[in-house]
Amino acid sequence: MQGRNSGLRIQGVRFSLNLHGASRSGTQFTLTKLKELENLGIDWHSYTEQYISSVGPWRDVVISIFATIAKLEAKRISDRTKAKLEFIKEEIKKNKQYRTQNNKIITGLGRPSLPDEVVKQIENYLCEGLNYPKISELATYKAKYGVLKHVSVSQICQINKQFRKRV
């Protein structure tokens, strides 16, 4: 996969396919592309790494190794992401904010809270006895870049829980 060209032979015709960029995209992506070729009935063979091929006795071993590497890679990415999120949470607790590499200030993680006027509007709709889907249809707010969004049913449910506690 690390070589520049992997060659394909289809009914005696030789095709060249560059998977160099695919290997940079991650093992899982490369493995998926190679499986797609197999599902189409296309045998593949790398001309730069002789042991990488869909034909021969080592075929299953190579695929198994790639699948294992893909799982390890996904786990490593997940662990690093979780560690970074935990670090950011601790920074926000300690300093009330976190500054990113491009100087963006983050004061909390998760979905941004709805504007107060939208929450009040939803509470009024709840008092009128409207159902959640109807409220979702009526209650809108401007999100990032001025995009008009509807309030989700799960957001309405949470507002209703908080509203009941106060009333």
C-alpha cells in the first residue's frame, strides 16, 4: 500500500491503480477499497510490496493483518480524542475557558444552549398544551452563520423537564 502503484489484471488486461493516497487516509479506508475490488471479482496485487495481494496462500493473512491494524488505529484515534476532550473539560473547570490553537475560546462542550427568548417561547407553547412535534415546527432560532433551525424534540423534552421542576 505504501508504494505508488498497485497493478490489477482483469482478463489479461493490466490496469494500474494508485493506492498511495489511500494508505494515508487510514488502514480502514484502504481495506474497504480493497474489499470493494474483491466484491467486484477483481484480483489485485501490489507491484512494490510483493506480499500484498488478493491471490495466493497469504491472501487471508494479509487481509487479517490489515483488519487488525485498522482496529488498532481506530482505537488509538478514539483514545486520543477522549483524552483531549477530558483535558478540555478540566481546563474549562479550572480556567472557565479553553483557548484552541487558533485562539478560539471555548467555554463549554456539547450542544450550545438555546437563546432565552426561544426557551420562553417553548414554555408558552407547553402551557398552551401543544405537542412536541408541533412546538418543534413552530420554534426556530438562528444558529451559526444565521442558519434558521428548528428546535429538536429532545431539546423540547429537556426544556419541559426543567420547566416542570420550576412550576
